Amino acid sequence: MAGRLLAGTPPDFRFCSAQTSPAQPSPARPSPLRPAGSAHAWARPEAPLRSGRSRRQRKGGGAATMNRLGRRANETLIEMALSADGEECNGPETISTAGSEIPSSSEGLNSTETTLLIPEHQVIDKRHQSKDSIFFRDGVRRIDFVLSYVDDLNKEWEKKLERRKEFESNLQKAGLELETEDKKESEDGKIFFVKIHAPWEVLITYAEVLNIKVPIRENDIPPMVENPLDCVLFPLRLPEKVMHPEPDYFTAPFSKDKQELYLINDESTFFSPSMRNRIVNYILTRCPYGTEEGKKKFGIKRLLNNGTYTAAYPLHDCQYWKKASDPNCDSERYTLYMEWARFLRFYKEQPLDLIRKYYGEKIGIYFAWLGFYTEMLFLAAVVGLICFLYGLFTMDENMSSKEICDPAIGGEIIMCPLCDRDCEYWRLNTTCESSQYSHLFDNVATLFFAIFMGIWVTLFLEFWKRRQARLKYEWDLVDFEEEQQQLQLRPEYEAKCTQKKKNPVTQEMEPYLPLTSQAVRFCISGATVLFWVSLIIASMIAVIVYRLAVYAAFASLMENTQTLQPISGLLTPQLATSVTASCLNFVIIMVLNFFYERIAIWITDMEIPRTHMEYENRLTMKMFLFQFVNYYSSCFYVAFFKGKFVGYPGAYTYMFNRWRNEECDPAGCLIELTTQLTIVMAGKQIWGNIQEAIVPWICNWWGRRKARNNPENLYSRWEQDHDLQTFGALGLFYEYLEMVIQFGFITLFVASFPLAPLLALMNNILEIRVDSWKLTTQFRRPVAAKAHSIGVWQEILNGMAILSVVTNAFIVAFTSDMIPRLVYYYAYSESEDSPMSGYINNSLSVFQISDFRPRNEPKENPENFVICRYRDYRYPPGHERKYLHTMQFWHILAAKLAFIIIMEHVVFIVKFFVAWMIPDVPADVKAKIKREKYLTQKILHEYELEKLKERLCQGDKRATEKEFIATEGRMELSRAI
């Protein structure tokens, strides 16, 4: 029975109880917010605001308590004020404020004046106030949000003062309670702090608006069967109190009119601090502060942008290195730091429930995804390491490198010059070391690893869907739909869109952006993105030109410098050019990123997206497109273009008819792709960690240098948090972007570098602790936000997973030497005892030096060579089809194309079969969701039935016996379903 389960009502309902009190007249439900005199004047809640009263204390309050902040259907405190929009209300009704504890409209003074009016007995000496206090001066009302400003006497001082006065007055009329700390109480004597508290009536009003789910009953489904590996994984576990800080409840959306349904033990702690700051932030972003230039102005973001306020943030609950002295504080920040944010805990699991409770679901889902991605990388890293070790242990058995290093074979093969005029003829055995190192990554294990990673990506994405489904249930996000977010317009959209039209769904007038304006903005945005992408391509071409221009310089330098002779075998001109070009490319990538991030935000703001979700999606696509081209273009060039369009010594191909196209090393281009990938990937990860950890730490150290000279008890909690860095609305966006770019490196080009997953694993182990450390110690507490998935990033990952199969197939076919070696092994080998002997000689064509054109021929030929060799399959001089491609070339090309088709189809079939076999939602989660829905319906129906019984017993003529029978029938039908 609902009474037995919930609010302490008797376990056995009787149709008419003798204790039932006579019917009381239902109090009128005044509108909580009425425009009074202007479009932005807000009326106040009728009832006095309370804080910290337990449910037992308010139990007898009845409907009057539940409806204190009653509202018209589908209207909130903010929305009713904004709906006026300069129009008259539906009637002259006003609300009496007699007996209310909320300041009247005449008391809407600015912060400075409010401080001066504080009674003397309320002014607390900060030396006797705990610096960790997160409460008002009365020690009861919790600080849910803090605003700060500097009262500078410049030319806009009066305008800012008027904005603050209007804004804070409207906040008070919305039901929020404010308390101001004068600048004389601040550490630097310049900053005012406005502390905001949301009383119970405000919280329950907006909990219903935001559809916040709250507990109705403890979960009665037995836990899952224990994992037999738990004893092995015990060292990785965290204490149960840290992993699960709250019991598991069945939940239901909050409704003010049904408060008896919920497990409300204490009003002051019923809503978690993250829920409270989310509610207050919702009000702050929609609270008006006046009209300027004929346009309605509202929202804390605009006030921050124009300097009216300098900061707006919720408070951390304590210092991160020690617990709060207040026993009423949970010190969750301290727990997170000790159990999660320290690097020495890198081997421990993450306390995801505590992260979600403290920071909200949006940040919680990011760390859940990052942790799961890191766990899955462990398998890929192990397999990649095994493939690398296979190449290492078989290096001495590689016939190709043996022939290249053999003085009788490689030492007798004279290669054609690698550049025009300035380069000399060279012997093949000078590339002995590089050919051996190339075998580390270009071997038969490369094919296996490419296929494995194609399947691994599918397993990662499918298992993440299951993990995400479990989190959606456990974090009460099952019924959280994106449509709820779409209904919440961005304040910037409402402010900039002056035209209105009727919404066909709600039949209400709402702002909109005309189609012509949208088209113009999209054209400007598209042109800007296209320009920057073209700029990236131009920079890549510049790096290619650098490669072509400096190769001759490196060749000449290494030939004529005696100090470089000992390492000339290892550091070839090709490798020196590749390394320096990769470093230059990385610097260009970082510079372009710096500027484009700001351009992307600017053009997205210019488009005026309608909702926050639409804004993030548009920005995500712009940034990812740019980053994709920026980071991967050089790798695509080395993998698929370098050495493919070279021509031959008699007819070389030139870029811009000036620079001769690059050739691959005789051992192949794969080692150069590995070098490019390693430098860009490792450099990005190192630079990213420096930006994420060291830069915020230096900024905070510099900002707090003066505070260290003051006694600790004068440095209050709101001042400590004020001196921290701002996480920002796009903080998680950059974290996701960094990881998705890394995901591209380990999937798109993994066939060239099996150690990429291992590097990514080591980076992510560090990344989790760096992100947690900076979030817990270096940044202000972010405003809690809901998210039931990783959003558009899921689709981006799916697209990259499909593209990775294609790119790896092409790398194995066209960049590595695997297919030519296999064709030679099965079709052209002349030795049964050693099938691969003679492969190097077979893969090099012959060119007669006398056929050189004047612009190509080297300046010197001291040894009077007659022929030279080059990497291709062409007929030799004297043949009737000299310098044309041989049949072996076409056999190899056909084998490459066949391999691509076969590999892609095999991997895609396995991928789709695996995706079909693995359900997106685990069976036990489905059962729990059904159980919760059934229980919620049952409790609601029983509640309605009991209310109807009371009405019948009290003689309510409107409650008919047929209505009672229909309600009971609906309960029976619900049970049957």
C-alpha cells in the first residue's frame, strides 16, 4: 500500500475513517508571480519562506503547504513574468504581502544599500565565522549560488547599479533570498558578494518544472549475482560508502500537489546541492533586469558579459585537502579529492555515483565514458604490444632487410638520386637500419591487428551502449528526452529574436528567426568554415613544399658533415625531412587551433541557435570538421599520396612545375607514417596535459598570492572559490573533442602503429586523474546539468569506426609492402627453399643514366655509373615497352583492390553481426525499468483512490461513486498490464 510505503499513513485504508476531519475550505491558489505596474515587476509568494523544517513539522500543513507557490497551469515564476512581454495581465489581481518574510518591492535596493540596512546584530565578525561556511549568517539557510561584482566608479557605474538593483529585486520577487557581503569584508576590499538561497517553495516549484525525479521507495529488486572475479579485483575497488553514497531508490517526477508520495525526511537536504544550484541557475538565466534600447534584457550571462557582475557560481562544499568543520556538510569535495583526484589512485575505479551527485549527470556521463574507453583500450593495447613484439622478435628473420643490408646485394645496388641536380647516386645498403625498423610495423601482424581493431571498435561502441543504458536507469534519466531540452529556448535566442509567431504545438507566441536571416547567417558561417578548411589544406601544401625543398639540403649536409657520419645509417635524409616536417606541422596545427576555436564560437553565436543542445551540436560539428582536417590531413598525405605519383627518372612528376614529388624509402612509406603519427599524437597529448593542468595551477597560484598573507579565517568560502578558474559551458566540449581526436588516431591509422593504443591507454590513465584533479581543486564548481548520453559525439564515433575500416584496408594495401610481398611469394618467387629471396631486386626497376633529362641529371657522377635503380615495376632499357608498367604491376594493383574489397566486407559483416548479437539494453535493466514504471503507476493510482475516498467521506458531491469505481478499475488494469 502507498501509505505503508511512503509518508507514514496507516497501512490499512478504510473507506470512511472516523478520524477524518471535516472538509476544510481549500485556500485560494494565488499566482506566484504577477506583473505589477510593468512587464518586469514580479509579485511574491504569499507564504513566508522556510528553511530546514522536517517533514513531520509540516505534516499538518495540508493543501495550503503544498500549494503555497501554486501556479497557473504550465507556468513558472519566471515564465509568467516573461509571458507578459509588455502586455497587460489577465486581470488586475494583486497579491497581498502582509505577513510575508520576503522583502516588498520597495525594498529592492542595490547590494550596497542592502548591506547598509542589515541590522547590527546580523553583521558577523569574519574572524569568528568559519571560512568553510556555506550558509547565510543565520547558519541555517544554505548558499546555493554566489554573484560577485566590483563597484567601480566609471562612466557606466550608474547603469550597472540600476541593472543590479532591478535584477536582484526581481530575484527576490521570484522567491529567492539574498544576502550581501560588503566589499570591506572581502580579501582585497574591492569585491561585493551576493549570496543566494532558494527556499523550499522555490525548489518544489522548479523541481516540477524541470521534471526532477525524486525517491518514492527503496529499490526492492535483488542485486546482481556477485562477479567471481571480485576477489581478484578487490584492490581496484573503492569503499562502498564512496562508490554508492546514497541508497538505491525507485523514483518519480516531482509534483507539488503530491508531496506525501515522496520520501521527504528533511526539506533542507531533500534536494541535493547540485539540484539546488541547477534550479537557481535556471532562474538566473531567465530573470529580467530591464529594457534597453526598446529590447527586453534578461539573464545572468548578459550581465556577466557587460560587466555588471564579474562572476556567478555555486560553492564547493569544503576545502579539497581537509573536511569541513561544519558537521552538516558532507565534505564530498574532500572525498572526491582523496579517493579520485589524486594520481596515486590511478589504479582505482571511479566513484561515478558520487561524481554525479556532486557535479551533475553531464559531467558524470563524461567520466563514465572516459573510464569505459580506457578500460577497453587495455585489450587493444595488449594485442598491439604483442604485434609489436612479434615484429621485434622476427626482425632478424626478415629477408627484405637482410638483402638490403647485405654488402653483396644492397651494397651493389646503385639507386637513382632522390632530388634533381644536387643529390648524388647512393647505395641501397645505406638504408639498412631504417629497413629493419620498418619491419617492426610492416609485417604480417599488421594485417591481423587492422582486422582486430575493426572488430574492437564495434565491441567498444556496443558495450558502451549497454553501460550507458545502465547509467540512464541508475541516474534517473530513462524518461529524460532531448525534447525537454529543445523546449527550453536559449536566453540569447529569446533576446535577439524580436519577431514572434504562434507555436503549433503549444499555441503560444514565441520568438523566431526569419528564414531569410537564417539563410544569410548560414551562408556566412559556411563560407567562414570553408575558408579555414582551405587554410589548413594550404598549410599542409606548404609543409609538403618544405619537405621537397629541404630534402636536398639535408642530403648535402649529411654527405659533407663528418660529425653526422656515425648516425648516417639511422638518420637518413628521408627520416630527417619527415621528423622536421612533422614537428613543423604540429606547430602549425596548434596555431590554427588557437585561432579557429574562437572563430567557431563566434560564427555559432552569429547563427543564434534556438536551444542549448542545438548550439552544442552546431559548434561540435564545426570544431570536429576543422580538427579532423587539421590533425589528420598530414597523416592522410603520407599514407595515401606520398610516393604514389612520383613518375620515373626519365619523367618525374612536379608540384607547381617546380618541386619534384617525394619518393618513399625503399623499405616503404609505412615507417614515415608511423613517425608522423607518433609526433602529432604524442605532441598533442603532452601539450593538452600541460594546458589542462599546469596553466590553471599557475593562474590560481598567481591569483591567490595576496590571500596567502592573510589569516585563513578571513578568507571565506565564496572568496576561495571566486579565485579559482571558471570551468565554462564548453569545458566538457573540449574534453570530448580531445578524446575523440585521439580515438581517430588509434583507429584510422592503427595499422601503421600498433603501439598507438598503448600510448592512448597511458595518456588516458593520466587524463582521468588530471581532469578530476583540475575539476576538484583548480576550478569553480560547475553548474549541474543533465545529460543521458554523450550526445552527438556518439554519432561521430560511429562514423569514425566505419571510416577506420576503409583507411586501414588502404594502408595495408597501398602504404605497406605486404601485398607486393605476397604477390611475389605466390607468383614470382624463383627459389623454393627461400621464397622471399630476390624480392628487393625484383621490386626495383632499372634506368639508364644516359636517358636523364638535363634538369634531372646529377651534377657529378664520379664513379661513372651507367644504370641506377628506382622503386617501381617498369620494363628496363632496351625493351620494346621500356619504362612502361610491367604485368607484375597490374597483378599487384589487382591484388590490392581485391584485398580492400575482401577485408572491408569481412570486417563489416563481423561488425554488423556483433552489433546485432549484443543488445543495447541489458535484460536486468529492462526488468528494473518495468518494475519502476509499474510501481510508480501503482502508487499514483492508490494515492488518487485514497484522495477520492476522503472526498466521498467528506461529502464532496463532485466525487461520485462511478468515479471511485473507475479509479479502482484503472488500478486493476494497471496491475494486469
